[in-house]
Amino acid sequence: MLDDLLLDDLKTIGEYDDPESIVSKLQEMGEPDLVDSSTGKAKSVDGILNFFNFFNSAQNQAWAHATHQFGYIAPLQGGSTESQAIRHPGEIAADPGLKNDRINIRLDRLRIYKYPGGGNHNVMVTFAVRNQVADTQESVSFSQVYKVSEGQSAGIAGYPIFIGLNVGSQGVTFECSTVNVKNDADLAILNALESSPFQSGLKLLTTAQPAIAPFTAITLGVVKALAQRNQNVPVQKL
């Protein structure tokens, strides 16, 4: 288990302490229900109250959940269109053959059901693990960016994240976070994260890599800096 979670200090919108903070952030991001489309300005207080009365409270929004869990979806049989149940990882039989072996982790699907701000989203997804190398562990994080419209899925299938991750004898502890980036001034950074080197995943070795620590520190620094900027907000953390 990770003693110090790399992404734990990211504060998602679901962890905000009061509805007023949520309203302020949503207005910042141009949430359609809180911004007058004809003027581009925040709606009146009455309009905002009507919005929250309609949804009962901000906490009922899909993005307001502060707690998430990993789930397991079994591979589909060829030609099958049946829905697959999402199962708790503890229900899945472990594969002892993966101990002290190497695995690849890929992102097969990314769907945005409902995110703050509405419309088109630039979603920065950050992954963090511990790479087991000999008798040591090295913290590794990696970020990728996907453009996804509200209610749609990203055009990806099996995008590489970590290639050759060393599992070790205690399994893998995995972290993930998403940040919805609306600040236009940050698009240059996002473009860098969309470049070919980042789309090919992070290739890990069986020996310690001196460059991993500074690379991870830089990656986490960028993620946390963007997360705190106006018009940007962390949405999920697990």
C-alpha cells in the first residue's frame, strides 16, 4: 500500500465545504445552469436558487460524489451486446502468477457523464503507482489529456499508461485523478500532454531509473498547479 498517496491532497469539487464555494466555482467555469447564455454573466440569485431547488442541492450532482471505488468489468464475449456488471475487486480471484511479474496498464474507455462547466471538456487524467524494483519502490505518475464532450466518450481504445510495471509480491496500489481544465491560458500545457511521447505511455524498466523521481515530481507539480487555477477543478480522485 502507498504510505503517502501522491494525489491525496487534490481537493475535488465534491469535497468543497459549502454550496457557496461550489456555486462560485461553477460560475467561474461557465456552468450553463448558472450563467446567462445571452450575456455570459452569472444569473441572478433567484435564478441560482431555482437551479438548486430543481436539483434539490448541489450535492445531488453526478460530479459531487467525493468518494470513488475501483470496479471490475469482465471482458465482453465477441459479438455480445449485453450489459456487464461492475464488481468489487475483492470478488475477483487473484492470479498468483502475476507476483513479481510485469504488467501493462492501459486506458480502454473514458466517458464523461456529467462534469462541471458543461459543453466540451479538456480532461487531464493522472495515474500514480509504485514500481517495485528489486528491494525498493519508486513512485511513478503519468498524465494524459483527453477532449470529451458532455455525455460522450473519448475516442480512445487501449491507450498505454504504464508499460512494463513491476508488480512485486504485494500486488499493485493504483491512484487516479481527473481535473477538468477550462482555463484557456493552460491549453499550451495541455497540448504538450497530448503530444506523441505522452500518448505512448510511460515505459518502466526492471532496474531503478534515476530520471523517474524528477519526472514524477514535475508531473505532479503541473497537475497540482493546474488544479488550483481559476476555471479548473479536480472532479474525481480514487
